[in-house]
Amino acid sequence: MSDFGLEDSDSEEIIQKYEGERNEAGDRHGFGKAVLENGDTYEGQYHNGKRHGLGTYRFRNRAKHVGNYFQNMKHGEGTFYYPDGSKYEGYWVHDMRHGRGIYTYPNGDTYNGQWLKHQRHGQGTYHYKSTGAKYKGKWENGKMESKGEYIYSNHRFKGNFVKNNPSGPGKYVFDFGCEQHGTFIQLQEDQPEWEIPTSTNVKWIPKYISGPS
């Protein structure tokens, strides 16, 4: 995931050049265009000297944010384009991804769901582009936690998750109606967010099969 510091770096500014409307006190107010001392640019609405309303902020490293601002901070709906090709479309609160949003990663994976202070948190779906599989369920502090399911092309796994890995009782449900019940045990604790769990970090212990014989 892209560097959080990049998203916050437009909070403070030293204006080198400004063209636009001002209020009676001489502050930037209304629509304007600004060139910052560090090479960044902003074009959009101002209120009493601060970015406030709809605007476009372009970073010198080719990142860009198009959306709403509140007292210089990203707040409300907006789209952030990162230099690595990833993109976030959704809600912001005080410069942080917060609320509903869609993040598209450099490898084409996507997450569509709830965010809390930059982290995936709440209900959401992560889609793996390379395999077509997806995880749908609950997230806590950026990781898969509690009830969820992995959905594959012809079957799915339903169960509990701990730190991105299935853990404890669960079942595989196949499209032809058969269900395999069992338990996942942990072999390793941490799992990168972009990888589907494999036999290297978890082990599936089958118990019984139900459904069509």
C-alpha cells in the first residue's frame, strides 16, 4: 500500500505564486490557483486562506488528489492517484481514508469496503486479480478478522479468520452441493495482505462431508 505520509504532505503549504480570488482581508478566498514552494500545485476553492471545497492538488512526484477539502485537509469524497499506479476512491476525514472507499492496488487487486484512519476496518471485499478469488467479510486494523469467506470459481470457504488467515472451524462449500467440514490450524502468524493463505502458514484438517453422496 502507498505511503501514508504522502497523503498528509499537502496539509501545510508555503505559497510561491497565487492567482485567484481574495476576500476583503486579502486572504485567498473563492477560486484560485497556487504554486507551492516545494513544487506542488493546487487549483480549486479557498475559504479565508485555506483550501476549502472542491479542488485538485498535484504533487511534484506525480501523485494527485481530486476531491473535497476542509480547512486544508482532505475531507469528504475524493480520489487519490498514487505514483505507483494505485488509486483510492472514497471518503476522507481529516486527511485520512475513513468511511466507504475503493482502493485499487498496483497489481490490479481491489478492496471495496469500510476504512478507519487509513486502515481497512469493517465490512469489505478484497478481490485478487491474478486468481479471480475474493475475500468477503470483516476487517480489523487492516487485516481479515472474525467471520468471512473466500470465494473461488467453483467453491467457497466459510469460517473465522485471524490476522488474514482462516482459523478454527469452517467448511468448504462446493457448487455441486457437497460441503467439507473441518478445522484450520495456524502454522505461522503473519500473512501479507495480497496473498491467499497456503499450506505454509495454515493447515486444513478435514472432519466430515455432508450433502450429495
